[in-house]
Amino acid sequence: VPDEPPARPDPAVTAVKAVRRGGTAVLTLSPGRIAPRDAAWASAHKPLAGELTWKGRRIIVIANRWYPRTGDDQPLFGRRQPPSRPTEWRRDAQSRAVAGFVNSVRKADANANVIVAGELNTGGTSIPVQNLTAATGLTDLSARLPAGDRYTAVTAGNSEDLDHILLSRSLSKRKHQFDIVHRNAEFAARADERDPAVVRIDMTGR
């Protein structure tokens, strides 16, 4: 009886790691989940990290959908001020988990090209996003737009920047264009409730 091939790790529960190989950071799984057993992701979407090569340059992309606000969160303009946000701790824990992974990539290669993007479901001035940028040096591109143009969703009449694209230093210093295309959030007839955020990065040259 031939030997059975060695079992492959289950990608649903195996955490992706960043290792140094060939002078740069590479992933042990691509795509792979970030800390899927972490309690921060219980009953929530696990972030997915993948690597791609564009014009000879490796880019690590981390797709996110953090825990959303629920009916337990009080409205921004309600009678209770400041409003209670009992789900915020979940997003804070998730931001720390993502920050830990980004820093593991930076440890493998300080100049790694990293993009963190998706539905963070919290604003750019919130504690989770501020902790993420402070811990990793990532740049939240929404913060560079005029304040009135940063929103990706309209909730109870309040425009909010809930979706983000963040770049590592190696990418943010490159020539790039960023925009939030307002084609959904403020309209009754729409394809989705969120507005898409789009970035174009010039990867030519050093």
C-alpha cells in the first residue's frame, strides 16, 4: 500500500505567516487567513492576506471586513451623548490583530509593499483606525481627502468614512491617485450601499 501523501494544513484554521525569502517578505499561504483562531474574529469575517507581483514588484494585500455596528450601538445624534458603542472593542481588537500581522511583514522586510483595505466599519478618527496607523506606519488615504469627500456610507443621514485603503510607506511615497467614487451611498437607486474607494499606484522606477 503506497504511503499517503502528507496532510496539507487546513487553510480555514491555519494562520498565514510572513517570512523572509529571497531578500523580501513572502507569505506561507497565499491567500491565507490572519490569526483565524484569535477571539477577535469570533462570529466575524477573518482578514485574508495574499501576495501578487506587478511589474516585477511583490505586493501583499490584506482584505478586511471588520465587525459591523449593531442595534446595540447608540445613534450618533441620539439623546445620549456621547453615544455608547459596545461593538467598538471588537474592531479595536481586530485592528490590533491586523497591526500585528503587518508588523510581522515589516520585520521580514522593512520595505515591503503592503495594502490594507476593506470595510473597517469605523471612521478614520476612531480608536481602531488610529491604533492601526500608529502601530504600523500605514497611511490612511481617506485622511488626505477634503473632510466632506471622505464618506463611503450614509447612515441615518450621517455621512461616514467606513471603508478604507491604507498603504505602507514604500507605497505611499510613490506617485498615486486616490478617490472615493460617490455613486451609491447618497442615492435611492444604487448597486450597493457603500461607495467604492479606488487607488492607482505608479509602480515604475525605484
